[in-house]
Amino acid sequence: MALDVHVVTPDHEVWGGSAEMVIARGTAGEVGILSGHAPLLIRLAIGVLRIQLEGGGWESVVVDGGFLHVTSEEGATRVDVLATQAETANEVDRAAAEGRVRELRERASAEDDPSLTAELAKATVRAELGE
């Protein structure tokens, strides 16, 4: 039985559909979700959410943290990912992300700002997603 997966931001649904498995990076480590998984709520780290499609292919979505919520009832398992920002791999502008990484690295070396560290992590994940 397939998972019903929804990746949403405050603005729109980034990805939705059926999947065999979801692999997410939580703040305490990676977690894999299959059909029938126990109810779960975890805080996501900045990273790539991997969705194994029913045909065996993979979809990758970069998320800037957020939450992953799993519910299972009557044989149906639903995975909701709630993120402030999220993009599928084909939506990421790799050249722009690489430019942003360079810019943020320069700024981070000149000033000590924790928000720069988070922005650099987000840009780095986007730049690496296109590889």
C-alpha cells in the first residue's frame, strides 16, 4: 500500500502524490517512512527530503526545516511535510544557489552572525541538490 505524501509551505503545495517511501533528515537524524508507520511528529533539519515513487524513481525536495507528521489509520498512511520554504530538485536554480553560497561564505568570514550560518546551510543544500 502506498503512502499519501504532501509537502507544503505557507504559500502552496510543493509536491503531492503517492509514494513507496519517504526519507527525511530530522534534527535527531534520518528517518524512513513506509506504509503502516506508527504515528510520528519530528522536527526537520535543513536538508533534502527523498521520496521514492511507486514506479521506483526518486523525487528530491530541499526543505528549510519544518515538521514531518505521519498518521496511519485503516490501512492508509499519510505523510505531511510542513516547511517554511521547499523546492523540488527541478525548481532549484543551481547557478544562483552556488553564487549565493560564495556570497554568504564571504560575508560569514567577515562577520559573526548566526543567521548567516543558517542561510549558508540552506544555500549549500540547494547547490548540492543539482549535482
